[in-house]
Amino acid sequence: MKLSVELAVLRRRLAVALHLDEWKEVLAGNLQDEASDDREWVIVYRTANGYCCLYRGKPVEFDELPDVRSWSAEMDVRTYFMGL
């Protein structure tokens, strides 16, 4: 029983790390929506104290993930998360 739970956790972690949910959308035919989106990409990475990104040459720091999401909506940018 414990092994099946551990395998389920491992499968979910791999899915998150490899962004499998996004790939499912691409394979389902939503590729045109992604291709027509001309917003700027911002790479967000995890730090010891929260999150950080480099936007137009300046570092922007966040305490929590909801802060990142609201900022990206405000600035109209697309986020790519690394190291989560």
C-alpha cells in the first residue's frame, strides 16, 4: 500500500517538473492559443526566501507564489517556473 502511494507522489512530482499538463493542452489542439500569445516571457525561480525573476534587466523578488501570479497578471507577462 505504501509503495503505491509513493509511486503516485513520484508520478505527480514528475508531471509538475516536466509540465505535462501544458503538454496535454498542446497535444489536445490548443497550440494556436499559445502561438498567438505575444506576451513577454519571464523566468521565475525559487530562492531560499521566496521567488525571484529578472524583468527588463532588474530583479523582482516575491514572498509567495500568489504574489508572482498577481504581478504577472498586472504586468501582462507569461511566467515560466524553474526549480520548483
